[in-house]
Amino acid sequence: MAIAVIRVRGGINAVSGVNETLSYLNLTRINHCAVIPFTDSYKGMLHRVKDYITWGEIAPETLARLIVLKGEVDGGEKLTDEYVKKNTEYSSIMGLAKAITKDEIKYNKISGICPLFRLHPPIKGYEGVKKHYNIVHPARGGALGYRGEKINALLLRMLPSPTIKDEKGKKGKPAAKEEKAGPSKTPAKEKKGKAVPGSKVKKAPSKKTQASTKKSKPKKKEE
């Protein structure tokens, strides 16, 4: 089983040994993330720095997205399917992610891969950097310590949203849907007091005009 570990707090005024353990976990700065196996040796390290980190079981889909968006090789270039296929026995990042979560391979042991992920601060921030996470009642707790599968939701809040490519292959927002061409619509009915463009509207006669027309009409002669 693989777990994702995220550094939540800085190490100023930390107890002796905390910063060394964080460095060994490759968590040298806040919002850094590492994916490690949940072995007994790592359990002891996590317990030592539990007041500075949060961790939990990472899902293969989340790990694959984490690698695609934030995975790097030596030199700062992005980790790609081609690199995985060339340097491991797996043909894609998704296949690699599944293998890591099954403890078939360790991410930090792959040749030429940066062992940490540099993430953005989570959307809406952490729950609280001085209290531990409450699995039963998350609203009552903070951000530190073990949070189980909820680590996946936190990671998604720290990753950029995927970009959408248009028809030409350029990145950007999806284009608005165009209306389908069809038979021309009949012009809208005229509303009272409003004119339809391109049409003439006859003005209603005023009250004075109506009164004058009544007076001007000749009276019928009596037989």
C-alpha cells in the first residue's frame, strides 16, 4: 500500500530531529508531497513528524493525475508516458501508478525521477495547521496527521484543473456551442409600444384627434 504525505507546516522552532526527518522524506517545504510505501520504518518517521504533515492512502487514479500534472524528471522536465515506457517495465503512467499503489515498485526508487511533487496551496486552504484531522468529524478537526482516503480529496484541491484543447489543438477554454443553421424564423409579433426593426408602426390616434373627428361628422337629417 502506498501513501501520499503532504507537508502542512514550516519547521521553525521544531523539536530536534524533525527537520532532518522531513528532509529524509523529501518534504523540504510546505505543500511538498511525497509518495512512499507504508512500511514499519516509514511509520516511525511519520509518527515523529505528525505535527507537521498529513498523510493517507492514495488511489491509483489520483496518483496518475499527480504524476501527469506535477511529476518531473531530473532537469525539471515533465514525466511522460514515453519516459515511463523507456525506463521502467510499465507502458504508461496509469500502469505505473497502479503498480506503485500495489507496492510492486517504489516511486522514489525509479531512476532519474524527482522524488517529490511541488503542489499549490489547497483551494479554500487547510482545515487548520495546529490541530489534527478528525476522521469521524472532519469539521471539528484540523489538517495534521492521518486522514485515510480523504487525502485524495485534498490532493485534488492542490492540483491545477486540466486544460481543454480546441479543434486546432490549442489550449484554452471550450468554445461556445454554435446554433445549427435552419429555416428562417418568422418575424416576431409586434408588441404594444415597441417596433420591430425594419417595420413601420402606425401610431394610435390621440384622444384630441378622436374628439375632433366626432364633432366633424355631419348629423343625419330627421325624416
